[in-house]
Amino acid sequence: MGKKSFFDEVSIGEKLPDLRRGPITQGDITKHATSNLDYNPIHVDPIWCKEVNYLDKGTTIAHGMMTMGIMGTLLANWAYPHGGMIKNLQTKFITPVRPNDTLTIRGEVVSKHFREEGKSFVVVEITVENQRGETVSAGIGEVIFP
């Protein structure tokens, strides 16, 4: 009998190792703006944000795609060493990420789908919380394993 694949070893309910990022700085947000050419003042202009006072916070907010990228990192850190690859990542942004937030990203395997060799995949629920315990983002990732 052949060696068990990582897909075979994964269990429904298995928790991925938590990932922490932060504190998120204005520099981090500005670098992300530069990388995707999104210079909307809500992301890069703290003075404007203080005047506008969006959601009564008066600060810039991180791009949703920055948070999504961190969620992808959680999946990649777990899957890539075992030959896995991210098939799909769907996210919902719930609460803005602001400068000085520290994020904890968690994942849990919620289902397994056996397909022909090289196409079996698992579904992982992902949540992102800030240091106040608020969920800032949630999503579903699909990871293919050989």
C-alpha cells in the first residue's frame, strides 16, 4: 500500500496554526496602496480621515485586499509545505482594519472532497479578529492536495 497523502491525514475540525500580523502601521497600509495603485485618501491620508471622521474613528483604513492577502498567507503556510495549492478564496470584509490593529487569523477544516488523484481538496473556514476580539473578515478557502 502506498504512502498516505497529506489529504488523507487532514481531519474535519482540524485547526490550522494561527497567524498573527501587527500591529498594522500606516506604513504597511501605504505600501499596499503603492503595490496596487489605490491611493484613495481613506487609505493614505490621515489628515483627511481625521476631518471626515469615517465611522467616528478618524483614522485611515487598510485595503480589504491587504486583509485577504493575509488570509491567503494562512492557507499557503499550511498547504504549500505539503504540496498543496490554493484553489479558491472567498472573503467578506466586516469591520475596517485600522492602524495599530493586531490581527489574528484562524482557520478550521470544515469539509473534504475526494476527487481523482491531484484534485482532492479541503474547505477551510477562515476568520480574522483584531485585538479587541472583533471579527474584521471571514472567508472560505479551498486547498487542493496531491
